[in-house]
Amino acid sequence: MLSVTPTTAHARDTVHVFGKWFAADCYDTGQAGQPPGLTHLRLVITQAGRAWTVASDITASGKDFTFDVPVRLPHALQPGTAQLKVVDYGAPARIQVSP
């Protein structure tokens, strides 16, 4: 699960990106203990065929495998919808870029 707060912002604004359940395994076959959180995660924002890496080397931790990172939006974002995604994991979160 990935979310962005606030969901509407201007280019160059800072938003907070919260991720939950970013575990390296689910341990659903009887393994003991808790699986490790994912490490070296990378956040990418995309809009109109362009992509920008906005955060990297993120580690999910805690019992819910979470992370909460501030992200400064790229200055080149245009008004409209953009998507923020953890590369190779989960569904993207949408953000509305204001004029």
C-alpha cells in the first residue's frame, strides 16, 4: 500500500509518501519469526511519459513493514495527474499537480 499526503500539490512542493506492507516475504508456509522488510527501495514519479527518481535507498521496517519519507516534487511536473510508484513493487499512488 502506498499513499501520498497531501494528494494535491505544486511542482517543487514537498509531500510525504507512506508505504505499508513492504515485506521481503510473507512467511505463509510456516516459517518462524517475522520476514525482513524490503531494503533499497526507489520511488519514481511519472507523468506524460517522463520519469523522475525522487527517493532511493528506502528501507521498510517495523511490524507493518512501513516507511514514511518526504519527497520534493520535480520542478518539471506539469499541472495534471502524476503517479508515484515504488519501483518493482505494488500499485502506484496518484498525485494531482496544481498549476
